[in-house]
Amino acid sequence: MGPTAQSNIKTGHSNVKLFTASQNLSPASRALKNRKTLQEQLTERLPRLLQTTLELEQQLQLYFKELHNAIGIDGVEYVNSNENITYNIGRRSTHSCSYRLLTERDLNGEISFSRRARFDEDELQLIESTLGQLVYPLRNALSYRQAVQLALKDPLTGVGNRIAMDNALHHELQVTQRNQQPLSLLLLDLDHFKVINDTFGHSAGDLALKHAVDCVRHAIRDVDMIFRFGGEEFVIVLANSGLESSMIVAERIRARIEAMQCNFEGQDIPLTTSVGVATHTVGENIRDTLQRADQALYNAKGDGRNKVATLCEAK
């Protein structure tokens, strides 16, 4: 069974399907008198174009450009709720038609086309013929995107790994320099974690790590990021956050983890954390900022653990 498309046609005035010919042909309709030739050209060209990339957004950009040139599409919206994806290309207009992209295996999202003029039957048939050229390259792009995301995640906690952290630090530093806004790093280490593993077992230690990550997620903003740095150490990237506000966030994380109820097979696991805080300074390498956070963490542990510490300025 090949791909299918379920349609939903919308206009600015009603939900009536527009499969009847209009008395006054639009410019796009007149251009489609030779629709068969145009369809054959698109059918031949689209697969070659879409197979040039596995990046989902690039595929949709190429697809939009072809339909814009062919029948004057103003905008395309692609939504995949399972993958939390929404792409809008061009601009939304009065009249629209929507399709659910199905293969024999799964649903690959929904796509909508819009423009100022109504779609006639020939144009709708042309769109539907091109969807068959789109759905399998798009499915491949989704699989590629999932693989990349998995490669950037820590499999135990679900947060970013070291590779993802390096990419994020590079990007956030560029944003910080461009917008002249602060950037702070927290380096968090769970106290006496080896004792937890030795006393309760590694499964209990894994559970403690997951609970700690949940505490951090509830203590930071949606725009902030958390990465597993190694073992029981985590890096939290606080964009547009100076030292004072970052110290407040660090203390909130410390308090939440200390108050957390972590129970493994009927046994309560005591858990605390130490946190080092550093704010990036102008001209400083981001690795030096992370090193200062590491030194601050070392100081917090030397001060008795379950503490927040900082090095105020780069040396």
C-alpha cells in the first residue's frame, strides 16, 4: 500500500470542498491548462530535489519553492505533534487545504497549503500528486532527525550529552557576544554518590540521578539547558542570566534536591548536591568559564558539601 493523503479544504467563508470549477478562472488556473505537462515535470524533478538533503526544514523549503512557482502557493505549514515539530514557510493566506501524510506504517504529520486565491480542482489534484513525491523523503528526514537527537542525549537521564553541550555552549556564546547579554554556567555534582551506589546498589544510583534531573528541570526556565557532564556531574547553561540571578537558581536547585523524596525499594536515599557558579566575562574562552565553575564546585565541596559557591571574576 502506498502513501495516502486525507484532505481538509478550508476557505475564508465556509468549509465547502472546492472541487467544482469556477466560472472565472484564476491566473493560476489558466496556467494549468497544460496541467499534465506541469505535473510530469514536477513528478520528475521533485524526487531529485528532495533527495539532496536529509534536513527536514530544507526539504520543506524546496517543496514550497516548487509549488510556489507552479501554482502560486503563499504558505506551507507542517505539523508533527508526535515529534513536537511545527514549520511555517511563506505566509498564511485566506484559502487553505490540509492533508494528513500517511504511509503503510505510520502518520508522518500534517501539511497545509494556503494562498489568497481559491484552489480549483486541477490545482488540488496537482498538489495531491506531489505529496506522493514528498512523503517518503520526509519520512526519511524524520528518521534522520530522531537518530541525531538520540545521539545527542544521555540514555539514562534524557538530558543532553557532552557533544550536545559543546554545540550548545558554542551557540550560546555567539548569542551572548552578539546581543551583549550575560551567560552563566552551573556545574552540579551529587554529594557522596559512590556511597549511594555502594550502599543501595547501582539501580538506586540510576534512580537518584533521574530524580535529581527532574528537580533541576523544575527549578530552571524552559530556555535553560541541562547536560550530563559525566558520572554524577551536570552542567546547566543559563542564557541571559548574570551572577546574582544564577546564584539564586543554583540555591533553588540545591534546596530542591535536598528536600527531594527519593525512595528505592522501600528505602529512603539521602541526596544532596554541591554547585559551582561562573558567569562568562568579555573576552573569556567558554572553556575557561566552565573551568571557573569547576573550581567553584571544588570550593563548595571543600566547605562541607551541600553548598553553592562561585568565583566572581576570571583570573
